[in-house]
Amino acid sequence: MTMPESLRLPRLLSLPVVGSVLLASAYADAPVEVPAAAPAPVLAPLPTTDLLEQAVDSLLHAFGVPESGNTAMHFGIAAALLFAAVVLRRLATRLLFGVFRRLAARTKTTFDDKLFPALESPVNALFALIGTFAALKVLKLSPGWDEAIRYTAGLAFSLVLLWLILRTLNTALQHAQSIAEQRALGVAAFMPWIRKTLVAVAAIFGALVVAQSKGADVQAVLAGLGIGGLAFALAAQDTIANVFGSVVVAVDQPFRAGEVVRIGGFTGTVEEIGLRSTKVRSDDRSLMIIPNKTVAAESIVNLSRIDGRRVEQVLSLTYASRPADLEALVSDLRQAILSEPEVDSSAVHVYFRDFTPSSLDVWVFYRIRDPDLRKHLALRQRLNLAFMRLVEARGLVFAFPNQSYVLQVADAGRVEGSGPARSLEPR
């Protein structure tokens, strides 16, 4: 028995009505009017958590596009969304970020001048992803493809968001480094590796968060890293010791790049402070690479942080000098030193101090306020020439190490049959 066309109902809810009609037709000869089937209830779509999918469905509903099948209208809307994404990228790059740059140029800080160019690439990628996945969601694909696209879209948007956060963090740390360099802070030398370390830690943490949100077993990965980290620590003891040494140097800040230091038996100018070693350029222009664990263990003398320079010298005069001339010379030397404005007047000492075997020694001591080496050498040269003129003006003579001998000849008649006796005695 063939079912009439009017009895073919689209919903299972109408099956009881069809059954009752067929049963009545089987037991009665008179034709039976079949009542019209009740309209099938319209099921409302389930709410979705995918914002992009909701936006695409709203767009299709606004244009009256059927939700089933792929028509020319579906492909046209998908192409239009891709084109809109390209246009929005250009607008965001040229117009939106152009306005941001002009606003940043009016502010006093330079952080926003660096931040907006850093965010330009992640924002462009975000527009590209929105256009691509919106176009894919317009098309009606199989459930397997829909699930794959939904998973890929979530992963892609999470990675772009992580990229944006990392670019912001890196820009902020670069700005902090520039401020530290402008203010000549001690931490400026360590900011490059501090920035790299913080960005790396943030990237690893963000990757773990994204992986966990996608269903990965992050706890198993961390447990494996803990066991592997123990083996790595045992195999890389020296490397870890150097890293901790660099941390000690960063916290204590005994020197900075560009300063002259003496580390143990090494003396030179610090060129670079790294995680594993410190590079020092010696006076003969050779590069010394000192492990940071050695730097942390050795005594360090920072020659660039002296607050002044001291001079101590001895002027040796001959024994022919008269006391009055020597006393006047001491006074002249003291006045010559005090006349220099770079000399600390409270630390000037000039005295006739010693009788040596070959000279009369005048002890000279003074301290220079400016630690600059060039100024120090220029002042010493100026004062040494002044000392020579003062000694010459007093008629005195500089002594040099010498020893005089007196030759005595004994009476030749005292010793018969022998030559004259001679003796050499120093005087």
C-alpha cells in the first residue's frame, strides 16, 4: 500500500496521526478525511561559545542566506570576508596606527613610541586570522572539518595573543633598559640578559597555558622536565655555577661595562658581562674571558670608582745644601702645591724627613680630587717642573746615589822591606 503524498510528514512527531488514519481506513468503507498534520515544532539553535561563529551566523541570517548547503551566495560572502580582512589590515596599519603614532609623538614618554610599532605585526595577524576563519565558517563543511577548523582557530588566536603579550613585555623591558642606561644605573649592564630571561620564561609559561587549554597533559610534561632538570643540573654544574655567579654580580654590582677593574691577577676594561663569563680587555688589547664563578669568588678592585688620586714622592738633595736654603725650599714646595685648585688642601704634606747615605730627602705628599687619569698626569707634570725651578732658584742640586772613598797612605818607614801600606775607607 502506497502512502499518499499528503501523508508524508517531515517530523517523527506526526507518525501517530498517520498510523491512526491508516487503521481507520482498513476497517471502514467510507472515505475518511485525513486531518491536516500539525506543524512540526521549530527547534531553536543551541547557543554556541564561539563568538566568531555567532557573528557569521548573524551575518548569514541578516542576508537571508540558507544555513544548509554551499550556494554561490556562501562563496561570495566568504570571498567578501577575505577581502574585508585585507582592507582592515591596511586600514589598521596606515590609519589606526598612524593616529596612534601621532598621539604618541605628543607625549613626554618614549614608551608608546616603541609600543605601537611592536604591536603592529600581531594586530595585522589577528585581522588575517579573523578574515580567514570567518570565511571558512561561512561554508558548510562536514562535522569533522568543522571540528578541525574550530580547534585550529582556537590555537591560532591563542598564539597570536601570546605573541602580542610577548611583544609588549619585550618593549617594556627595552624601555626600562634605555632608562637605566640614560641614568647610568648599575643594572643597565645586566638588562639585556634579564630581558631575554623574562621573555623566555613568559613564552614557556604561555605555551604551557595554551597547550593545557587544548587538552594537553601539562602535568606529565612538567614531571618529565623535573627529572630531566635534575640530570641536567648534575651534568652542567660549572654552567649553573657561572649563572649564579652572574646573578651575584648583578645583585652586588661591583663593576659595570666600561670600567677598569682588577679581578684577581687580571686587570683591564670590562667590555661585556654575560650569563657565563665576563669579558675584560687588558692594556695590551688582549681579550680575557673570565668565568663568572671566578669573578664571584675573587677579590675585585674597581679602579674606575676611586674618588681621588694620591701622590707621594721624595726629592733627594745633596749634602752641600744649607739648612736655611732647605727650609725655604720646603716652604716653597708647599705653596706651589697649594696653589693648584685641583689639590685637596687638607691633604698636603711637605717635610724634610730623612738623612740617607747619599742625599737629604724631602718627602712630598698630596691628594688630587679629580680621579681622571689624564688630569692627574697633567697636574703631576706641572708640579714636577715647578719643583725643578724652585730647587734651581735656591741654588740647590738634586742628588743621585753615590759613595765617596778616602785613600790613606801609611808611613813607608814603619814597615821595612815592604811597599807602602794603603787602605781604602769609605767616607
